[in-house]
Amino acid sequence: MSNDVTSTDGGASTAPPTRRRRALWVAGVAGLTGVVGLAALGGVAARDDKPKSDQVSDAQPSTNRQNVSDAGGADEGAKEADARDDEWSGDDWSGFDDRSGKDDKRQDDKRDEKDRTKQVPCDTDKLIQAITFANNEDGGVLELAKGCTYTLTRNQDGNGLPVITQPITLKGEHTTIGREATADYFRILNVGPGGHLTLKGLSIRGGQTLQSPMAADPATVWAPYSALVRSTVAGPAAKPEATTAAKPAATTAAKPAATTAAKPAATTAAKAGAKPAATTAARPAAKPAAKATAKAAAAKPIAAEAKPAGAGTAVPLVEQPGFTDGAGVLVQPGGRAEILDSELLYNQSGGNGGGLANFGSTRLSKTTVAHNTAFYFGGGIFNAGVLQVDESKVKDNTGIIGGGGIANGAAGIFTDSVDGGSVWVYKSEITDNETLGFGGGVLDVEGTTTLHYTTVSGNTAVLAGGGVAVADSQLTLKDATVVKNSTAGVGGGVAVTFDSAATVENSKINDNTAGFFGAGLYNEDSVTTLRDSEVVGNRAIGPFARGGGIFNTEGSEVTLRRTKVAHNFSTLAPGGIFNSLGGTVTLDDESAVTANRPTNCFNVLDCFA
């Protein structure tokens, strides 16, 4: 579950679901004490997210803009707007009158789109009124003023515009909808159950939702799922082993007292520098005899969120959004959105999904998601539904805890985890995103992610998975490029962990960097298959680093078919493939492991060391 849940209007739900969370396991992040903490969190959070002359989106409009707000009219063209007031007076909107001939739905759809199209002048109040009328009249197509900036200064239930409950299209040309910088915190758009929002040619900017007063340290969040990460939080006394991946131990998981998810409005109650309750990291108990026992026995690191009065006990079939999720656009369960030829820029979420939080069904096409921030997961995009991204760019976003660019699901912080949904990314670029936790470019937690003809480059994660990190998930890389990503921990390019299944086909994992293990690929407790691919030029550069190309832990499997592992480097041998005792690495006759330094392989059959 996410940290707070909402009803259709963005308010508090009466029945937050309870879910069982499966533990995650990422090993190998030894010696990271002090690397991640609240100070580092503040450093990234303080990143300059303000527009600069050199921080212009690829789709930045070049035409002159009109600026309006819901506190006043347009700077230019005010007389023209006043002349149209008669169109907007009264309770009826003639643009939605003709709804006859429903027996032939296809003909109706074509006629309705034309008949129900309404010109919206460059006036923020008129935009709000138009959406309200469209919701009341079974939807509509709203053509927004070219080059206009609709500036929102007030909100209702945390939403700058009315919640979308019908099929509504907002069309613009170099048109911006944004929040006034000094206004109260609120998101821009919210698509409710049954709503279907289409955005064309718009820039959604400056949405901001409140950060929870209970801060979270990324290292502490992930500590209950990894004995090695946990040891860096508990103290330097516990020294992790460098060559064998320790299995996650059952934890006693002391429950923090303040895990009832305080409302974001209480931000003044948080004292600067105060340690979050979650920092009482669970210490590992005795190691279970079997791996399955370890998964079942791992205690939850948090207490369940307190239910409001009258809350039922039924568990919903879908995940629910938190009150602060989705600063730019929130799509609730049962809602749909299509974002076409548009931008989601400079939005900041106090929860998940800086630019977009999708719990329904959403498609982004030829769209840029950039310079957004989430204080938990999914700096650019958070998904717990069905998400398609094609011919788009996700760049320069920050997710503090995980998923700098895209997060499909989330590990639990103050509530249960959120299971990931389905993500398909096609012919897109995921670049220069960052996180202090897992998955600089892409994170998947208990979901399914496919990257097809997609480039993941220049992303950074402190703990694991500079490019891509998955846990208990299914990952497919097809005709993909994972290049020049980095982590201080494990899996500079790709980190596949805790009972995941990954397929890498006709793809490149090249020139990535890790401070510890698996600069190209880190595979833990999972099954990974590489076909017709290459792992080349990756570097594990820390003082205890090894497995520059591939690092495979005990109980894990890596299969290489017609795949090249070459020119990788690590501080300790081998530079090519390190296979822990008890792990399995299989090479076919057409695969090559060569020119790695200082050696090619350790514990790999048919590989010349």
C-alpha cells in the first residue's frame, strides 16, 4: 500500500486496504555506512528544480505566451474574453446539447467530437468552468488558447482543476497549465474512476503536494530486506562477506510508534533534524533453514496504518493512491489517461509520482517527463496500474527512495508495499535520472516491466541498479541499450533481485559503473537469461569490487546464449563473470567471455579464466 489513500475527490478513503508484503533482497552493498542518510537526502531534495535557460525541454514552445490566473484575466486579449462571456453564462452549455442518434455509436462519436468541441479563452476561471460543464454533460473536447498559460492559484481537495469523471479532451498548442509558485500545495490534474482524460499539446507544470512530516532514509527503508544493507544502518560492527550473498534473515522488526501516516498538513510538527521513526532498523535474527522459510518469516518493517472509524476489513483488488501521489497528474483506479505530444515538467510529489502517478490505465506518446521530483518513488512516473510509454523521454527526474525515472510499484515505508502493475516502454529514452535508493532509471517491485527499443543511460542510484533494478518482478529487455549508468553499490547497469525472472534479448549492457559487485549485471536469488546480447566495458571500481561484467550470487542462475562478455574490469578478480559457490552460470558454445581484467571468470564451467 502507499502511504495514504484517497477517495475519488482526492480526500481520505474510508477503508484503506491491508496487504501482505513480500520481502525484497539485495545483497552486496557492503561498506556504504554514511553514504546514504538524511543529510544526503536533503542534498538531493535541495536540487535546483527551478527552470533555467539551459534547462529547456525538447518540446519547449517558441511562441509568445499569454499569462492568466484564476485570480484575474489575461494580460492580453481580455476584451476578446469579455466579448465571449455570453457563451459561458447560465447553467447550460450548448456545445453538449446534441446527444441524439445513439443507435449508431460510431457515427455519434464522430459527430459528437465536433459538436461537443468548445473553445476555451485564455482565462483560468473559464477553464475550470468548462471542465465542470463537461463533467456534467457526459464529456467534451476543450480547445485551449494557443500560447496561453493558465495559472492555478487555488484548489479543491488538493486538486487545482476539477476531478475528471467523464471523457474529456484538453487540446492546446504551446499551452501551459501550471500552479502559481506561491500558491498552496496541490496537484494539477486528477482523473477519477470512470474518467478518461486526453491531453494534446499541453505542458503541465509546477504541481506540488505536501511532503509527509515523517522523513525516510533510503538506506533504512531497504535495510529490512538485506542483511548487508541492514548492517550499514545498524553500525559498522557487522562485517558483510564479499564473496557469498547472504540470504535475508527473519527480522524482529521493531515497529515504529508513529507509523499511523500523519496527514501532510501537519508538516510544521516535524522538527528539523529529527530522526524518522523508521530508522530503528530491524536486526537480523537467525538465518532460516530454507529460502522459502526466509521469505515467509521476514517480518514487516512497519506497522499497519490505523483505520479510520467505520473502516471495513475488505481488501481491494487494486492498489489505491496516497493523498500526496501524482503532483502533475494522478490517474485513480478505474480512470484512464492519454498524454500525447505534451510535457510534464517541474512537478514535485510529497509521495509517489512527481510528474504522473498511474493507478488506472495510462498511455504517454511523444511526451517529455522531465525535472520532476518524488520524495518516495517514481520521480518522473509512478505506476501501479497499466502503463504504456512510447516515443517519449523520461529525463532529469529524482525519486528519493527509488525509481528516479519510472517506478513500477514501491517498497513499504510507513504502510505496506505497493505492488507494481504492467509497464511497457517502446522507442523511448530514460536518461539522467537519480535516486538515493534502488533503480536510478527504472525500478520494478512485484510487477512486470518491458523495455523495447529503449535506451536507459546516464542514470544514478546510490544503493543498487543504476540503470534498472527489479525485485520479485518480471523484466524483459528487448533491443534495448543500458549504458553509462552508475551506482555506489551493486548492479551499475541492471540489478535483478529476490526471485525475479529477467530476459535480456538482442540488447547491450555496456560501460556501466558499480562501487561493489556486478557493474554490468547483478543477479541475486533470480533467474536471468541473456540471448544475442553483449555485456561490454563495465567497471566495478571499489576497493572490494569484483564481477565487472556479471556477478551471480548463491542459488541464482544466469544463462548466456550467443552472448559476449568482454573488456570488463573489476578491482578484484574476476573482471568478467563472478559466480558464487552454489550459483549457476551456463555458457553455450556460441558465447564468448574474453579480454576481461584481471581475469575472465570464477567458478564458471567452460570459461577460460
